[in-house]
Amino acid sequence: MIKFKDISFSYENSTLGGELKNIDLNINKGDFVLLTGKSGCGKSTLLNMISGIIPHHTKGKISGSIEVDGKDVLKTSVQEMALSVGSVFQNPKSQFFHLNTTDEIIFSATNKGVPADELVNRLEHTAALFHMEDILDRNIFRLSGGEKQKIACASVYAGQPKIFIFDEPSANLDQFAIDELKRIFTALKNEGKTVLVAEHRLFYLMDIADRIVYIDEGKMKAEFSTGEFKSLSKESRKAMGLRAIHQPVINGRAEKVSTTLDKTSVIASTAETGDLVIKDLVFSYDNEPVLNLEHIKLNKGNAVAILGKNGSGKSTLSHCLCGLNKCKGIFLEGKGYSEKKRLKSFDLVMQDVNHQLFTESLMDEMRLAAKHDTSRKEIEEILSELELISYKDRHPMSLSGGQKQRLVIGASMASGKDYVIFDEPTSGLDYIHMEAFAKMVEKLKNQAKLILIITHDYELVNLCCDAIIQMG
Amino acid sequence: MGKAGKEQNMENRKMKESCKMNKKLEVKDLIAMGIFSAIYIVVFLAVIMVSGLVPVVYLFSGAIGAVVLGTVYMLYLSKVGKRFSVLILGVIFTTLLGAQVGVWTMFVTGYSMAILAELIASKGKYKSFTLNMVSFIFFSFMPFGVYGAFWLLRDTMLESAKVYGEAHAQRLSELTTTPMLFALIAATIAGAIIGAYIGKKLLKRHFKKSGIV
Amino acid sequence: MQKKQKLQLHPGTKLIMLLLLNVPIFGITDKNIILPFVVFALILLILSREYKVVFKYIVLYAVITSIGVFSEYIPDIIIDLTSTLLVSLKMFLPLIAYGLLVARTTTISEVSYMLDQLRMPDGVIIPFLVMFRFFPTIHEERKMISNAMKLRGIGIDFKNVVSQPLKTAEFIYVPMLFTLLNIGTELTNASLTRGLGGTQKRSYLSTVHMTWQDAVVLAVFFAMIVFFFYLKMSGGIV
């Protein structure tokens, strides 16, 4: 079905990596293949070559040949390839073309000129298969991340391609949505579709994948059957930069601070009062009650994970804490602070840091955030620590995603704010990068800051968090 | 055919394709056009709503809009800059705004200015700053039909004003004189020039520097 | 699925009415003729079950008209300050009524089908669709950027706008444009891989056609215009 013969590719703008070197890969009809490797290893590049995005839409140097469903990809347009290959990408937010879910689901089919009565058939069949009758004819913007991703999958499915490729589909999803995704994958497999998934989070695919292909620095390093892969030792997996293959659970290390708990969490100190105290925090959004927290006490020098499924109020809580939402019941070091004061004490590293980059160079960005008396030397020190010093005059938007995140963290460090909230900092990161992030959190803890992390990543929580707020 | 030959063929084909791609609007351009249309309209409406608060300023909202929108226009030409890109942007803008307000003068000034702007920008292959700026000046006159209605449809507007009293209509008549019309035109031209220069500066500092253009 | 009975007009009908409305508005100086047209639009809106909009419009209309009626009691200064805006509004009010009819009762797919029927090229239809898709996106991104700015202390408040207006504008503009362009790139990939721009002609799920409802509405509308112009010619009104 899919044949890569000695494929090598490098991007025009080759500083961002992701190249491929001499790839030989065969995938048969009906296979379910998991592509994995460290960040930047080239798995996304490989997928994009199946759909034809590379080389027709993304420029670069290419050699070798690719045959997909009998078509020579290098000579076939992307739209023509779309008849055989359906692609689902990582970010649910940016994939949809329409505002209405029904229009979106049949998008792929309408582009192919499928007549109206057949469109109705496909719509009904897809809705039934994906269990989405309740989200038909709705406004896509009002859906949750998991529902949006479902629409993306359904949209591709309704075009009836033979091959499905998924690029890190679980990156932004919570456990429930991942379960749904797993169900969809199983259904696809049962229908005999050929599926390739590029992923960091492996655990949910261990029962479905037939083969696992490991790519390192653009080369095909190894191929395993699922059984072989499962028998790899934990150490060798970590050395490969891969995440856990069993569903991660929270180990006992972190103290749980439930939302309705009324005893204090014991963290490193036996102080009666906390640096950050939440007491009787009630918050509604559009007359819908969202938060109801009785009593939580947290201290600086600790990292606290905020867990809970999507929609349970994690973001709302973080917005309340840092002063973006108006609310009562938040006390910093004993005093009830206004929104204005909280904005000055809290920093938030958003899930999409593109919203937080305002200037034309890294130095300017740091200076914008830094306290008035911060010297140039101090700023450069922070940049060096974060391995960004060689980019100091570059434009922030020219950095990679990981570099941008480090820049925003650096800006936060320069600001000297003692309370820092991270929103999903490790979604889509491989093991090595996640570990590096955990080390950074430890460093911030040593600077006597209080770190709050909104996350789905239990491996991260186990590595560096001292307490948990479980939203439910 | 050796490997060198194969690669040469690849290069040739890529060059041919890229020449073809440079002239025609592709899907990625159409999507960019949609995005810019959305930005343009949202920003313009924001300007009108803000300047609508202060009365006389309302008349100058086109000029103010031009200052603010210069960046968007310059970025647009950098990102898409192909045949018909300006025209289609102008047509969409005019049609949408016209459908909201409905005054026929809007459609007249809108479509005609869009055509002129397209012709001028294409003369410089969408890359000459001066021509782009002139193109933008015309582009900024598209909404003239809306607030310019005070002059173009003077009688009807004054009749409307009489509802608020003779003296009031008189004052309005004094306000919307011919010199004022010229001031408005001059302001719009000045605003467009300023906007274009701001756009050029921002383009260089951010969009060219980061490589997105 | 049971859909509530409501008026379904072709988008073309509404646009035609909107454009034709200019004729009586600017062709006949007697202002009273406008009222029947406004009422007609409101009736159509009610028949389309858009009650909230009708209510808001009536309030707006009442406010504007009453300012006119009580103009003697309102200090000159206020009239002076608000004159241009008020006159424009008064002028455009009837047009706004029909504009609302267009906006509130038309779906985007209806419009795209209409454009397709009018043989508009992809070059116009696709940007049109993408534009509507991005309106809510711009709204969302603006909120997030605004939050990020507040956290950095460069938010859109009185102090910042007054002390460094250009910089503040740049702080909103730049991330906004970058983010939108990035979304655009991802959207392009997701669209190409679903066949957008391919050689086949696009198909449509639901097609909108002119029905007897359109015929009746247009007939009434046209009749009103003819009637008033007849009055004008025979000297009944100006």
C-alpha cells in the first residue's frame, strides 16, 4: 500500500530539523503502524510525505520515491492524493474549515464531488460510527477539544480514504477523549483501513498497533512488532526518548489536595498559614457555576499539579488565581489581593505561547518582562541557562515551539514573579524534553517560587510535583 | 539517466512549477485572503465604532482606519500579492459592509476603488512600495460612500436632519461644506500614506525578520 | 428532525430587497414612507422567529426617533455632538432593518451555494467562507492576547493607551497577525489533504431555491415601491 524507497528529504529552512535520511519503509493494506521517536526525529515529515503536503506544498530537497495506493506521490497533487489518504493533524483548533459541524463532516466528501444523496448516507453512517449524533449541526467553536478532534476524524472518514494518517492526535486531549480516540482507531482497524499514527503517548495504542517504527534523527532505527516492543526494558525505552507504554498513574509521592478537602496539605513545612490560600472561592461563568473551592493552602518552593478532565474548571481556576478573572477568596501571604495586584504577582505560561510574544528580538522580549532594575548581564544569564543565548537577537517567532516556550519561561524568570502557572507545558513532548522541563520546575522551586501546573501528563506529575489539586 | 540528470529534472520541474505558482492564486492564497478579509473588516468596524463616539471624528473614520489598516494591507501584499488579490479583497470588503448598511453609494465607491487599487498595485507586480502605497490610498476610499453620503446624497441627509430641528439641520449643513469634503479627502490620503509607512516599518521589524514572509 | 415552522427566504431575495430599498429612500423625500418598509422587514423577522432582534431594533428606533421629537428639550451641545452619528443612523435605520434580516436569517452555506449558482469562481467563494470562519477566531485570539498583555503589564488600559499608544497597538497587532497566519498555514494543510482545490466540482448537501415565499415577499415589496412612486408622481407626496 505504502512504499518508501530510499527517501531523503531536507526542508528549505533547514534550521528546524525534521529531515529524513534514506528511509525504506513498507506498509501493507490494513496495517496499523505506530511511528514514534524523539521530538524532531522526522515522523511528522514522513507522514506529510504520504499525503503529498511534502513536496507539493512544503518546499525542500527530495530524493527517492514514494508510492502510495499505486500513485507516485511526487507526481500527484495533494488533492488527488486526498482521494486515498486522509490526514488528521495535532491541533483541533486549526483544522476546521467551517463553523458548522455538519458542513465540516462532509467537507472532504463535497470537495470530491460526491452527490447530495450519497452525502446524506455518509453523514449518517459517520455519525453513527463515531457516536456523534448529538454534535451534528452545531457551532464548532462551542465544542470541547475532544469533540473538535472527533469532528476532524469524522470529516476525514466521510471522504472514505483507504489510508488514514494521524499526527499526534492525542496531544491536546484528556483521558476521556483519548478513550474515544482509541475506540475510533479500533473501528478503523476493523474496517480494514490502513492507519499510521505518529505519537509520543504510546500507552493507548499498545493494544491496537501491529507494528511500531522507531525513527531517530531522520533514519529508520528499528521496527518492532507490538509484542517485541512491549518487552523492551523501561531503561531502553527512556533512552530512546519514549514515554510509558502503560497508562501512567499518579504515584504516592504527591499529596492530594482535593477541592472539597478541609484539611491543609502538608508540604515541606508545618506552617499554619500558606503563601497562597484559597478560601471559599466560588466562580460562575455565564451564570453556570464552575468553581466551588472550600479551602486550599499552598506554599512557595513547591510544584502543584492541577488535574481534571477538560471542562472541570482548571483554566478558570488559573485565570482566577492570576487576576484575569474577578473573584474573591484568594489570599497571597495572608492578604486578600485585588486583581491588579495578583496580575503583578502571577505569571502564566500559556498552552500556546504564540500569544505571549510581542517584540522583535529575544532580548527585547526579556526586557519587556523584566523588572526595571534587571541588568543586561542578568538577562543574558537567564538566556544562557535556557540555551537561548545564541538566538538573542533573533525574532521570537522564528524559534521552534520548544524554544518559544523556554523564552516565555525565561521572561517569567526575569520578571521575578513568585507565582507561576503553566498550562499544559508538556503536551506533545517526548520523554527527554519532558524530563528537562521537570528539571526546570525543580530549579524554579529552588528559587522559592510556587509553581502550578495544569496538565494531563501524569509522568510529569510523578517527576516533579509535590501536591495535586484534583478538579472534578 | 544518471542521478545528476534526475536531480536536474527535479530542479527544472520545480522551477517550472514555481513560476506557475507565482501567477495563479492557489488554495493557500485563497485561505490567506479569507483571513485578511476577516482582519480588515473587524479592524475597520472597530475603528468606526470607536470614532463613532466622537461626532465629527466619525466622518474621518476612513482616514483613521487607513492609518490602522496600512499594516494589514502591506502584509497582505507581501503574503499574497498576486493577480486579483487586491480586487477580491476589496470586493469582499465592499459587499459585506454594503450588505450591513445598504447605502448604494457604498457599493459604487467600494467596487470602483477596489478595481483601481488592483490595477495600480499590479503595475508594480505588487512589490513596489510606492505603487503599493498609492494603491492603498485608493483602497482606503472604498468606504467613502458610507460617511461621504453627507455630500453625495446631501438633500436626503439634510431632510433627515430636519427632524432634529431646523437649526440643527442648518448646523449640519454648515458642517458638511465643500471645504470639509476636501479636508476629508486630504485626511484620507494622508492617513493612507501614514498607514503605509507604519506598515512598511512593522513589516520589516517583525514579519520579514521572522521569516514568515 | 422536526424543525419549527418558520419563514425561509432565499438569500438573494433579501439582498435584492436591501438594494432596492435605496430607491424609495433616496428617491422620495417624504420620510413617512419609510415606516411601512421597516414594518415589513420586522414582520419578516418575526415570521423567521427572530423575536429578540425585533425587540432590540424597536428600542433603537424608538430612542432615535424620540431624540428627534424631544430635540427642543435636549441641550444644543448634545445635539451638536451627536448630530452626524444620529443623522446617519436615522438615514440607515431602515436599511439596517433589512441588513439584520440578511444577517440573522441567512446561513453561510446558503450564501456559498448562491455564489456558486451565480458562477462565482472559487477565488471569491473560498475567501468568503474562510472569512466568516475566522470572525470568531479573531475574537478568541484577541481575548487570549489581551490576557497575555495584562500579565505583562502592557494591557489595554487607560495608562498604557495614553502613554504609549503606538506600542500598545503593536503589542496587539503583531501576535494577532502571527497567530492568524499560523492557523492559516495549518488550515491550508488540513484543507488540501481533504481535497480542497481539486479538479472535481464541489457538491452541496442542501440547496436553496426560490420558493413561493420569495415570490410573495418580493411582490409585496415591489408593490410598495411602485405605490409610493405613484403617489409621488400624482403629487400626493414629495
